[in-house]
Amino acid sequence: MKNILELKDLKVSFDTFSGEVQAVRGVNLTLQKGETLAIVGESGSGKSVTSKAIMGLIPSPPGRIKGGEINFEGKNLLNYSKRDMQKIRGKEISMIFQDPMTALNPTMKIGAQIMEGLIKHQSMSKKDAKQRAIELLELVGIPNPTARVEQYPHQFSGGMRQRVVIAIALACNPKVLIADEPTTALDVTIQAQILDLMRDLQEKMETAIILITHDLGVVANLAQKVAVMYGGKVVETGTVDEIFYNPKHPYTWGLLSSMPKLHNHSNKLIAIPGTPPDLSDPPKGCPFAARCPHAMEVCTEYMPDYFEESDTQKTACWLLDERAPKVKPPATIGI
Ligand code: SF4
Ligand code: MG
């Protein structure tokens, strides 16, 4: 199947007073129509920066794309002008941000906020856009949409606001939807409802989704493919089954071990000991070496290549080299 989106060796840096921070260091990812790819990892792993780069939203300066390609339907978005990117953003590729309160304009009626993109990108008349706004609110499960379009964000609950944000993101039938921690700000019951909604919408509209999250429960619920990021790199990719049931990277083991088990009511990850690498002076070898219980001499010297466990699973870890000692994943992984 053809990829709708393909990142090739994407590199993004930020210039700071203390030097260059290499936030994304050569990321390769693919996304197909109707597919959900989850990008997981701790904060600072480069997952949000990757998604902002796809949207053309890296603030420059201090940010800059240092290299690579972002191919959308076969065309490299990095060659697009700012104006051309504006045409793509919100129409072909749109984004749901983490916090529904900051994503909405408090001084504008909900209906007008949904209509904005429709009028701008679809050249709809005001009347048609309003009708479509009402339909969209209905689609995302907001009761009494005809009255609701006339209301302001503060008249909506947190969960309802996030539904509105999703309605805005979906207004122009985007081919790719990027959801950055879409449920983090919401309580657990509402989270489940929003995830159900996203799954539903995806089935109906065949939108491809990139889901950025640190919550592996959300991944299991929604994604088909997973990319695990660490230190600005993708350290392992695979199908959801491969990542959950046959993970090969010690960092993925750490993430899965720290995942709350069933009957544990906390929804937060328990941290893996140690801190992520300083990306203003990134390690030349494996980014996880300083925290990895299985690190070998080679790990600090050379960045591991991707070893292919299957057509879909690729892991950057020296343990998969045939000369490495055989190490078993810890018994603590698994749901
Ligand atoms: Fe650990 Fe080495 Fe594998 Fe990195 S390459 S995860 S340090 S074993
Ligand atoms: Mg983030």
C-alpha cells in the first residue's frame, strides 16, 4: 500500500544560548491511509517536535530543519513555501493539541471557530459553513448542536471542548490527523469517550492518525503501529502486537514494565531510573546506553543500526547483533 506520509532521516535542531540542541536526529517513519501510528516516549524524546515539523510549525528561529524529507503524498513538504504550507495545514493535515482550553479562542463562538477553516479552505458560504459546523458538532457527539454553535468555550465542559477541538481538526476532512496527547488533560471516563470517538471517526473517514502519547494504554486502544522514540531517535518500530508482545529494545522493555497494570488505578507511567541524554551534546553511540542495564562497550561507541525482526519490526539495539550475549526481556512486561 502507498504511504500517505513518509519521514526520511528528519533532523530538527534548536539554537540556544548554550549551543545547538539536536531534538530530532534522523527519524524515519511511514504512515498509510486509514492507519494509526502511535509515537511513544518520555518528554524530550522528540515526539512533539517531529509532529510540529510535519505541520510546518517549528518556530524558526530558534528551530530549524537540518535535513531529511517529509513526503506527503509523494511531495516533500520541506520544499513548500510558508503560504503553500498554510494551504495544507488544517486542510490536508490537521492537528489536535493537548489542551483544549488553549486550542480554542475564548472570545469567539464555537460555531465561528469551526466555520473559519471551512470558509478559508473550502471557500464555503457562511450559511453552508454554519450548517456543516452543526453537523460536525453532531458527529463528535455534542447534544443540541444548533444551540451550541452560538455558545462560547467557557460554556462547555473540558471533555466537550476537546470534542470541539476534534470537530475543528476534522472540519476539512484531513488526510492526516496529528493528535498530540489528545486526552492527557481529561479525566479517565472522558478520555475513554474521546478515544472511542476518534476510533469511530477514523473508521468513518479513513483518516490516517499520528497519535503522540506517553500513555501505552491509549496506544493499545487506538493504534495499529508504534514508533518508540528516545533521545531524538526512533529506537524501535513495529505493529502494536510486536511492540506489546515481542518487544526487542531495552527501552521498550522499560516502558512496558513501567506501564500501570490492570487494576492499578493510576494512569501515569512509573519513571525508568536515570535521565534522558542531553541533546545539546548527544551521545555518539546508543542514546539509551547511560540507563540501559544491558549496555556493552560497543553501545557507547557506535550508534546501533536497525535490526529487522520482521517486515514491520525494526529495532536499533546491539543486543540483536549475533555476537551479543542473549538477553531475555524482563518478566515484568506485559499487560
Ligand atoms: Fe542497551 Fe546497548 Fe541496546 Fe542501547 S544498544 S539499548 S545500550 S544494549
Ligand atoms: Mg510533548
